Amino acid sequence: MVVMCMKDEGVAILGSASAVFYCLITALARNDVMMYTAPIVGFGAILPFPMIRAIMSRMTSKHKQGSLFGGLSAVEILGNLAGNALFNTVYSHTVDLYKGAVYFVMFACALISLVMLSVTAFMSKRTTVSVYELEIKQDEKKNGIYTSSESGSTQSSYM
């Protein structure tokens, strides 16, 4: 219910924070209760993926949506492959030292993601112009309709 009242950026940040705490609790788990609590805390770890897609879709013109989603899918697949290779290697090298070490690496990755999403959300609040607003302005220029910045009135070349 809370998610319905938030912007996409806020939901992505909430999901990323959920992933951060999931990895931290799992890394520090000492008993079964902590291990079973971690997935409850990490309930929203999947949320950033659809929210990033929604944000980027809003920023992209309707003619380039297919390219956007194809590129995003390729990046997600490459990220999953690289993550699996990295985390399996880290686990195999650190399992004798500390069983939760791989989760500290995952924690660091999730924390970097959280920081990047937060910075992006902060920066987007400062400069928010949607692609659709830009398309409307381009259509107005193409059709000979323009807005005078001094008077604030709309004029047309048809008059």
C-alpha cells in the first residue's frame, strides 16, 4: 500500500535498501532465526528492476521503447552472468575463512546500487523534463506554433 503512494524513484530506493539489509543480515546471521528473518527484510529486493524500467521508459520516446527494453534485458542478463561468476568465485575462496563473506560482497554491490539510485533520484528532482514534453515542443515547432518567453502568449504562424 505504501508503494502506491510513492514515485518510481522512491520505490526503487526502497527496494535497493531492502536488498542492502537482506545481504547484511544474511552476512551476519548466527542462527536460524536470523536466516529466516533475512528474506522477510529483503522482500523488496526485486523492486528496483521494474522501477528502473518504468523510469527509463518515461525518459524515452515511444519510437525507441523496443530498443530500450532490448538493451535493458541484455544488460540484466550480462549482470546476472557476471554476478554469478563473481559471487561463486568469492564464495569458493572464502568459505573456509568466513561463510558469510560473499554476502558482504553482495552487500557492497547493493550499497553501491542504493547510492547510485539515491543520487539519480536527487538529480532528477532538480531537472525534470519528460520526453513527452520535449516531443510536444518539437511538434509545436514543426507546426509553426511557438511560445513567446517574454509575454507568455502562444502564437501561431497560421494567423
